[in-house]
Amino acid sequence: MKRGIVLIVSILVGLMTATAGFCAYHHEGERDAAKFLEVYPEKAGTKLDHCSLCHSGGTTTGSKPSTLGSCQWCHYSFGYDGSGGAAGLARTMNAYGLAYQSNGRDALAIQAIKNLDSDGDTFANDVEIQADRFPGDAADDPSKVAAPFRVYTRAQLEAMGSHTQFLLLNTSRSGDFYAEYTGIPMEDLLADAGMLGTATAIRVYAPDGFATDHPLDALPDPGASDPGYKSWLNSFYVRGFYPESVYYYHEEADQALNLQSGWCDYSAPSCKGRNPGDTIAVSGGLKMILAYKREGAYLDAGILNPQNKLDGEGPLRVVPPQKVPGPPDQLSTSTTQNVVWPYVDKSDHNAGFSSRSVTIIKVLPMPAGTTDINVMEAGWSYVDQDKIIVYGAIDGTDSNGNGILDSEEKGSDPTSDCNGDGTPDFQDPKTAGVRQANGAGKILIDTPNGALADVQAMNDNDPAVMQTGKPAMAFPYGVTKFRITGLGNGDSVTLTLTFPGNVPVTAKYYKVTPAAGWQEVPFGSNNGDNTITLTLTDGDPKTDADGLANGEILDPGAIATVSSTPSTAAAVSGGGGGGGCFINMLGSLSSLSFANGGLLFGLLVAFIGFAANRKWIGR
């Protein structure tokens, strides 16, 4: 086990609300999600709109067994080449998935098993689904309360300000390198998320389930002779500055000059012009950052390679500088240690604690009475969507109950009152101020009647957003999704929406519904300023996504503008789902025929070819 990296050996309780979990993560070609959403259309984009509804993780065999999440367990049990067959695939299915399969694998099957208690937790499947709990996971039931959370897109992180630093990432065995990373200081992100004063540390997760702990503050140095020195050396802190370093260069270490024996990569453009022993000056000082760029380019997204390991480092990577600056030492696995910088076990190997493809930051300790999200499942969809979730010991206050925490809605102006009724927006149930998904600024929503709930901002190509009928246009503020509750059946309301920038008079507004996909609807006050009005009617299939006259309006929608570089639809089918829950192949995998399994098999082959060409970047 790599030092400081903890492989989670038990699947934690999956408990996110409809606005945050690991929503709508499927494989392309999958058809079962649509059957589930046919019965439960309001669950599109929730954590139930995911492979984990019917699949679970499992534990490998051998001398060093590991517990894997559903994605990796399918890859392990079924195999990239399908060698696991139907039996291997069946092992990946949970009790709910098996009940769905045995009852016909269609919408009628979903109806037929509503009143069963598939996972034996005393709650009927339908009760769990209504509460956004997994009916196939006994550890996830309606009695649990999810910890407070904030979800950030990469664009939002970039808009919060950036910090660029050149530094050495010193590995133990996978090759050292110098590089320039750009990102947001971790302490700034946690402050924005409303971290509580009781917090002491964070735990960051990669989507393959690996986790690394970081104390908030630097711990006192016990001295190199102390038995606890190495543990101290591996405790990279969140707040404050790291010591300045110098540029260590030697021809013997240079991989470009010594293809067989070199161990450090000096090829980064940011290395040019530097001389051995030069002080590395970083404007603003060295800090732990959550990086989204390397050498000015966005980080390559992480993937699972054919060995079921994580390749790549993006879209987000935790980058801690060295606590005890030193040279890039030889690989621990090298038999040639008679070199300028031989391997030293007690050197600062910060790369081992530079978590790649981070999707989750857990702030410790967890508040009393709250539970974890399922770290073995929440992740791969966030890699695809360039997102990260921060949860745990953060301020969970939501004064107006609209689904946006006060830490976000207050922002820099807690007195904001967009409708002038004397009640600050963050306390007014008729208003919402949500940070738009594509960067800085908020979208303000005001309803004259009812109350706003479950407000969230998403990228237009988020898997939780149906892509059917999506126009080839730009969506400068992404998609805004919310509910209006407390209306009379069939009531109409005229909302006022205020955007961070002006809305062109040529703009259009699109509603996104399970029945019709993207559909243009008229809007008012289209005079070129930043405010528009939008009339919605409960039960109207064009303006109410659930199409039911039930006193609630569900409104995913977006402003669309003409652009020379229109937004690209996600490679998934409608409903946020769309692709290949492996349950599709049951009953036909024994022969792995191309007629029944060719799409999945082809995707797996393509994936293996892609993964084989990815470079491992030192953890």
C-alpha cells in the first residue's frame, strides 16, 4: 500500500440528496435507466439515476483482497473482454437489480417490485426511492441524514481566483518531475464552502476509492530522529505557506539525457531558463492548491486502465509543495543507487500525497448525526463533469430552505433583496441566488407565489440534463434547475430571473423535460438587459417537467445564445442516463455475440486502447 494512501475497504453509506450525489452515471447504450425513469420521471438526475441503483461493489479474492465500487467491480468481475460471462456480471447486481431482472426488466418490473423490501432494511423499495435512497443497499435508508455539502464546477473554481506555482513533485517509485500548476488554494476553497471552526482535517478521495488525509494546520516538527518523524513528514497541511525551494538539476538525473537510468523529468516548458541552485520564486508563496491546469493546459481526466488502476491526473488534483525541500531522489525500485541523489526513505516525497482526479473533499470531523456519501461510487461522473463535492464539517444552514446553503447564497452581500420585500434573499423562500455553473456571478430567481426548492446550477452537458433535442447554441449560464412548491393544482406563476450579464435580444429560453427534451418556450422582458420573466404552469408538459398538475412545478431550463462555438451535447442519451448498465447483457453473455453484445464489447476494446496510451502520472 502506498504510504499515506488509504484504500477504503468498506462501502460507506450512500446518502446524498437529489441535488448532489453521483447522478446519471451510466455507460453508453444502456436502456434500463429509461425504464426506471418511465415510472419515476422525477428521479432523473438524482443519485438513483446511476449504475448503483442495480449494481453494487464487491471484494476481490487473493492474498490482498480489496473492496471495489460498482464501476471497478464490474470491470473486475465481468472483465474488459467479457471473460467473466453472465455469472461474473450477475455478481455485480444488488438485490434490487436482481428483482428487476427476474420480473421482466421493463417498466412493469419496476412497478411490480415497488412494495418489496429488496435490501431487507424494513423500508419498501418505493419508500426508499421516494426518499432518494438506494433500494438495494441496506445501509442507505430514509432514516439517515446526509452531511452538508457544496458542489463546484471547474469553471466556478476558476472564477474564484487562481494561484500558479512551479515546484517539484518527488515520487518514491514512479518518476519525479518539475511542473507549473495552477489552481485555487485549498484553504480558500474550504472557506468558501463554509468550513466550520470545529474542523481539524480533510480527506480527499479519488474516484477509485483511494483517500489521503491532510491536517488543516502544520504540525510541529518532532525531529528526524524521532520515531514519528516520517508520519509528520507525510502530513501535508492545508492552511498557510510552504518553505521556498531551489531548482535541483543534474545531468545524471535527467531522463532526457539518460533514457535508461535517469529518473527526473525536466521537460516542462516552465523548466526552461532555470539553472541549478536557482531559488524558485513563487508569487504569493507556495501553498497547497486544488489544481486544474498544468503548464497552462487543463489536466487530463482520470480513467480506469485495464489493470483497474487510475491513470491521468485531472480534472482536479491536490498539489502540496514539499514540507522539507530537497532534490528529486532516485527511485526506490532502482538497483542503481550510487548516484548524485540516491533514494532516501525519509526524504519528502510529496507526490505520494498529491491526489489525482480528486472528486470528493470530506471535511473532518463529521457533524453529529450525519452520514457519509458513498465514496466508492461518487466520483466517476464528477470526473466526466469537471466537478468536485465538499462535504462534512461545513455550515449546513439553509435559511430559506431552497437547497442553496447560506455560505453560497449570502455571498459577499448578505443584505441582497432582489424583490425588495424587506427580507434578504438568503432568508426569503420566494427567492434564490445560485452561483451559475459556468463561472462567476449568480442567477437570481424570484417567484411571486409558492416557494423555491432544490435549486441547483449545472453545466448544459451534465449527464443529469437530458440531451435529446438540444440545439446547437451556446448556454452562457448553463442550466438552472429548481422546483416551485406550495401552489394550487394547475396554477401559473411568472418568475423573474436576473443573470450575471445581459441577455441578448436574440436569445432563446429552453425548457428541458423528460417527455420532450429541449423545447423552446417564450419569455418576457426581453429588452437586452440582464432580467427576463418566465411564465410556468403546473401540469403543462411544456413548462412543468413532471407534467403533473400537483401543486409543484419542476423547471430545468437555460438561456441559449447564438455562438460560433456552440456547446457540445454530452455523449449520453436522454434523461441523464443513457449508457450501458451492464445488466443489458444478461442472458446473452454466454456467447458474447456481436448481435447482442457488440456495442459494449466494442466500447470496452476502444477503452482499453485509449487507456493503454495514457501515461501514469505519479501519485
